[in-house]
Amino acid sequence: MVRAPMILFVLTQQAPVILLVALLILCYLTGLELWQEKDMPFLPKAWWVLLVFMFHVFGYAVFRVWLWRHRSTPRAPGGGARP
């Protein structure tokens, strides 16, 4: 049954090491991708890293979809998106 391990996790407030390592890897990959976005200010970059930190795999999936849309949107010569 799944309830017993989940209750143990909630009561002890300790995550397995593999989950912590996976979380750190996803935050690193997010930061690495955002490093290449030169036109983006620091605050939105920090927001994305924190979102991935808070929501783990789901947050990283949302980030990848946003990054795909951000990179596939044609840009105007001044840096803004075309209407």
C-alpha cells in the first residue's frame, strides 16, 4: 500500500537522496538553459528556477514547453515579439 511510505515521508520531513539529487539536476538543467537566454532579465530566470524547485518534474515540463514556445516565436529586429 502506498499510504505507509507517504505517511512516513510526511512525518519525518526527509526525502530520499535520489529525489534530492534529481531535484538538483533539474534545477541545474533549468539554469543551464536559462543561461543561454541573453535577452531575459535575472528575475524571470530566478522565477523559473524556483518554479522547478517547487514543482520538480511538473515544473520542469512546464519550463520546457515555455522555452520551446519562447524560442519558436519569431522576434522583431528590436527584440520584441512580432504581432
